[in-house]
Amino acid sequence: MANVISDETMEYVGILAKLELSGEERQQAKKDMERMLDYIDKLNELDTSGVEPMSHAFPVQNVFREDVVTNTDMRDAMLENAPQRRDGSFVVPRTVE
Amino acid sequence: MDDRLELSALALGRQIRERKISAVEAVQAALSRIRETEETVHAFVTVDEEGALRRAKQVQQKIDAGELSGPLAGVPAAVKDNLCTKGLLTTCASRILENFVPPYSAQAVENLEEAGVVVLGKTNMDEFAMGSTTETSYFGVTRNPWNPEHVPGGSSGGSCAAVAANECFFALGSDTGGSIRQPSSFCGVVGLKPTYGTVSRYGLVAYGSSLDQIGPIAKNVSDCAAVLEIIASHDPKDSTSLKRTDLDFTSALLDDVKGMRIGIPRDYLGEGLDGEVRQAVLAAAEVLKERGAEVEEFDLSLVEYAIPAYYTIASAEASSNLSRFDGVKYGYRAKDFDGLHQMYKKSRSEGFGPEVKRRIMLGAFVLSSGYYDAYYLKALRTKALIKQAFDRAFEKYDVILGPAAPTTAPRLGESLADPLKMYLGDIYTISANLAGIPGISVPCGMDSRGLPIGVQLLGNCFEEKKIIRAAYAYECARACRAAQQGKAVEA
């Protein structure tokens, strides 16, 4: 069955993905996604009942380590890459009114 | 071109140890090759001439002092631009990271440096490793050194092109769905994707974390094994890193495949496979058979489900991984915006290219409530079935042999118009990432247009040694045959 994605869904996905698409870009993205989902629907041919979802190729257990600091203070080095910084902090637009 | 640029990495390392060439001379030769080739090939995003020469001097001093004696000490190499290099621009070929200079290096890069390898620069790639042609790079396309009208493959296209063009002696790449093996096939070099977790992903900019693996790209199988031996290590900084005790990969460089059981999936030889590629791959299998391997065809099954499962899982992981690029701590920030949320949205929308946006959107969709079970979990269940199919195959075979890609390198500009068609080109490589198994692509011939063809060998988890041995034996047989043909021509 051909997938049809509503404008509302595209809007919602844009919010989740934190992407702002122009009108034309959005139409193309919608078309691409519908086509891709049609293709992914092929998986429905497979009977996967009783099959556990496998997130990892190997059975990996939680890996614990001691919570100890191993690196030195790298604040200034980290801030070097900040688009905007001041007084040893990242500068962002006001978040609380 | 300086003849010495054609040496393998191990041969150059030997000459450096024997004082026939210094590390500085080797780096100078590579840099001069880069200067004359880059205009056509454009394999690099960043070339660090000054840093490489400085580092070569230090390495030479250590070699002279007897502090460095490893097989690749002093050898110049290139690193894919999604691996962090301390103090050296790391862009992932994306506008959003166009100015990012990491304060630390990836563990794989650290391991190389400890072994005395000199990093020349960072290689071009598809943006965030999403693509199969290196055409989605923000910094322009890389061209195939065998024919500049064709793509080098991707996403590690820059690394493979740099090795093929003798701009470096080997390179590191990353492979999420075939990004080492497919461009290696297109560029006529050897590329190996190790078992998931063998090489630490610390400092590799994440795309699909459950699938990503770093690996070597080199001129021959021996170099690949030697590089893998250096970069493979258990790393507490990567919680999926494995504690392996069998990392002596060069011990598998044996010209002996007697009794080795090799299976060729019939599903890999069907529709969509180019006739010339098919012929070259089957001829490679014949060579191994003549050398004593037991070769037969079999049905792997589920092959056509690997691509839809992969694009669901990889896009889901990408949408989560790439949420860190928000214009706050590093990378590109939009110039004009109204408030925090618009800053995020504009920075990301202006910073990411179309293919990356496409995958982030798809990923966000398949993970969203209401669709999570139908798409994401369904893909994870399919992944489990694909893994089981490989488990069954490896009960019967030591190695699975097939093509690395359905065709040779397409022409520039042919692939991007139809993303789905481009995704279908990943059909033979993608399952290995889902199953976590190792794979190697080795050159096995040329098509009638003079473009390289690669044969892919897949092994069970932790069995790199088997594919290295088969690949090495094949390479030996091919060299031997070429020498005989040379003699016949002379006679």
C-alpha cells in the first residue's frame, strides 16, 4: 500500500528533527519519505512474530567502570569551538523569559 | 612521480628502518604527490603539510634513538574526516562542522600515532558518511583516480582515492553499510571492515552507532592486516569495544586455502549484478578453488530485506546521534534567528545537506510514537533474522565470497538524482554491518572501461583471520599469474 504522509505529520517530524524546510524542500522531503516507506514496507512480507528485536549484533551487557576523572580540566579547549562564548561559558539566546 | 610512492606501507616501513629513506623524505614525497594530484582527484578536505613534516622529524628521531621500531613507523597515512584529530580540522564533510577543531584524537588515530604513523591530512567523504559516492560532501566531489569522470564510491571515497592515487601509503575509513568495502572496490584497493567492536569508536563522529566500524584501506592485504593490528584495541572509552585476545592479524597472512570451505550466495549473483562484475568475481572464486579451497554456491536468503532494515535502523540512529549538532557548543550557528528554538532549527537546516536531512527526517519518523513498533522494531527483528541466516551459513562455510558492489564506479552525477536507486547499490555490503561480521574487498579485475572490480570476502564474527588468509592467498595467486603472463608476453 502506498504511504501518504499528511502535512501535519511532516510538520511534526520537522519539530522532532529540529529542521525547518522551505516549501519546495518540504514537498521533496515528503515525496522521498513516502517512497522510502513504501520500500521499507517490504519488511512486512516477513513473519517476525516471536523474534526478539536485536539492537546489538552480540549480546552486550552493561559495561561498568569506576567513576573516576581521568582527563584534566579542558574547559578552555572545549570552549575554543563554541560559536559564542563569554566568561568561560557558552552563550545562547535567552531560554527563560 | 617518485617510484617510492608505489611501495606498500610495509615495504616503506622496512626501507625506513633500513635507513634507505627517512620518514621526512617519505612525507615530502607524499606531499608533493598530493600537490600534483589533488587538482584532479580532490581526495582531501585538509592537508596538514606543516604538522606532518614536524611529526615526521619527531618520529625519525625516535626511530634513530631506537624508541620506535614498529613495522609502520614513519609511514605517511590519511584519515577520514569523521575521525577526530587533535588540533586538526574535522568536518565530516559538512557545513555544520566546517570550523570544528577537536580537542582530542580518536583512539584509532592515537594508536596509529603511537606506532609512529604520520597523518598527512583528512580525507573527503559523503557528508556524515551518508552516501555511496562521496558526492554529498559539502566541500565538493572526489574523483576516481582510474577515471576522473567517475565517482570513487563512498562514503570513504576520499580515503580510497588517496590510496589509489599514491597520495598516501594507507588510510583509515569507516564502514556503516559498506563505506570501506564499496569504495575500495571502485578504486582498486583493499579495504577491511572488522568485526563490530574490534576498533574503538571513541572519536569517530557517530552515524549509526550499532553499525559503525573503523577499518584500514591499503594497497594490499598484508598492509591491511598490519594496520588493523595497530588500530584494534580494547578501549574502556567505547562501551561496545570488545576485549579480544586474537589481534595478531598478520599471523593469518598465509598463502594456503587448502580445505577452506567457501560459499557463494546465489542471491548475490542474480538480478542487478553487472555481467562483467559477475564474471570477475566467479573467476576469483575459481582461483581459490584451484588453490585447494572447496567452493560451492548456496542460498543465504533474506538478502532483499537487508536494505530496508538497514535504512530504518541507520536513519533512526542518525536522527538521534545528529541531534547534538545544535549550534551551541561547536560547529555552525545561523547568523539571524529569533530565540533558542529557531537558532537550533536554522543552524541545522543551513548546516546539513539534503541527504543528511532526508535521513534525519526518516529516522525521526520511524522512532516517533505510533510508528516505532511498525518500523523501528520491525527492522530490529529483521536484523535478528539476517544474523541467524549468517549463523547458519557459517556452520557450513569458513568464508562467504561475492561481489562488493553490483557494478563498477558510476559516472559522476548519475547517482544522487534517485536516492532509493543509490541505496540499492549497497545490497552486498550492508548485511555485514547488520550482523556485525567482518568483510574485506580485494581487487579482482577490471571492466571493459578500465574501472576496477572488487571481490568481497565475509567471515563470521571474530574470524578476520580467515578472510585475511583467503584474501592473501588470492592476491598471491593473482600476482603469480600476472608474472607468468608477463613472462609469456616477453617470450
